[in-house]
Amino acid sequence: MPNAHPLKRVSILATEGVFASTLMQAKDFFHMAALRSGKQHGHGLAPAFETLLVSPDGQPVTTFSGTRIEVDGALDATDAVILPAFWGDFDALCQGYPQVMPWLQSRHQAGSAICGEATGVFWMAQAGLLDAREATTHWRFANEFSTRFPQVLFTPEKHLTDSDNLYTAGGTTSACDLYMHLVERYCGSSVAQGMARDILFEVQRSYSPGRIGFGGQKMHLDTRVLQIQEWLEEHFAEKFRFEDVARDHGMSIRNFMRRFQSATGDKPLHYLQRLRIETAKSLLSTTRKSIKTISYEVGYDDASFFARLFRQHTELSPNQYRQQYRLKNG
């Protein structure tokens, strides 16, 4: 999804019972991105955007572990909202902080990215932002979440979801992947690559980060096209013709091409290539599989063609991408 404007401020919500580790992880992550981005734009050591801790009333909060943390101010106008994990009675938090829900609603309407980690996703659901949208949370709170918010399309098998500028992450590692996606989106690939090289090389995953960035292209009313998008996500690595896909979904190829681009903003072939490249990026950064093997697994028999296509989409060769994003897997 293209940016409407450059990033100027990231606001991280601090409430009573917040996990300080998730609060400060987000703070450090985006502050580092701001410093790298500032240096890249010739600002020296000055950060390119603000990274602020905010509380609903602008007052300090006591974290889960009892540490008292000062904040930078109250709820504000911002380009991105981060909702860290917390521990405690969510009903009591809602009663104590009634200003959070309207703040989130107004920020979403203004086009801000809103990101929840683990229990932080509860704020988004309580504000009604996730109604009829996919979301995930930490497995420990899955039953409570699905019971409390039946109108949300809860997907506990996923570690990350995105839909209409709303992002949810199941836990700390998936939050890192989410923040990296936002850094690449707002600050560019070179800043994201540098950060991944410096701070993510020891992150261990029991899952593939998967594909993120397609959720916004599902916010349309063409149910037939949505069915095809879901089919492509399951069968992207297979050999098929779009003529056959169109026929199987009751459309002529011409009607399919027109409707798909009208609904998603993408031509079907470009959409398919992006699905394959995003999957390849995950495999390159989380496995030691060869380029040829990855090429085959995402649907390309010709590794040299795959490499050229990968460079077109990322401005890096597969090997360059792997070197900058390499993760140690034990």
C-alpha cells in the first residue's frame, strides 16, 4: 500500500500493566529507524521522525513488573499507533481509559497505521476496528478474545494479519516482523535492510513470517475476486493458467482481468508475482535453502528468471537479500 505522506510521528501506548519489554522494544525499534532514516537524508544524528510514549492522560504508568515509566505526553495526532502487550483486567482498563477507543477510531479514519501486539490487539477490537476483519493474538488469550469479540474473524493459526492499515501480531517475534514491514514501507528498503542486519540476526522463529501487505487489497465488495485471491494464496506455487482460474470461477478471461484489477488495483500476474516474491523473501531470511530450491518452491523452474524477477521487485538479488536479512536458525 503506497504511503499517503512521510512518517512524522509514531505513538506507543503506555497503560497500567503494560509489559515494559514490548513497550520499549517498539520505542527502540522505531527510534533506530528514525536515526537511520535521518542519516540517510543528510540530517546527521537527528531522527527523521518522532517516536513517543503516550498514555491516555499523559501521566506515568506502572508496568507489569512494577517499574514506573514516564511518558512523553497524552494521546495525540500521529501517523502510526503501536499497542504493546499488557497484563490485567481489560474491562477495568477500558473503564479507566475510555479515551483510548475514540482515539483509535479517529486515528484510523485519518489514515494512521494501527498495530497491536498480543493483548494490545484487544484495544483495536474493543474500538470496533476489527469487525469482519482478520486478527490474531497470543495463544494464551485466544479463547478470551474469540469469546469477547465474536464479530472479529479470529485466525489463531496466523502470527500476523493486515487489513486496511490495521495490523495484528501474536507475540514479540511476529511484532518484530511487523515493525520491519512498517519500516520498509515508511523509510525504504535500505533502512530496513540495515536494521535487519544489525538487530534481527539472532531472532529465532518457529514459523514463516508469511506474506503481509496484501490485506488492504481485500477491502472491496467483489466476492468472486476475493475468492480468487484466497485461491491464489493457497495455489501460488502451482502451474496454472489464468484462463482456467477465470473459468473455474464463472468468468471469461477478459471479465476476470478487468474485475481483478478494478477490485485490487493490481493486474493478476503482478499480484501472483508479489505473492511468490514475498514468500521467497521469507524463505531466504529464515532458511538455508538454495536459491534454486526456493525458486522451485515458489513456482519458478528457471532460477535465473526468478532471480531477475526478484531484483525487479526488491532491487536486490536473492543472494544480496539473504546476506542482509540472514537469520541464524540455531
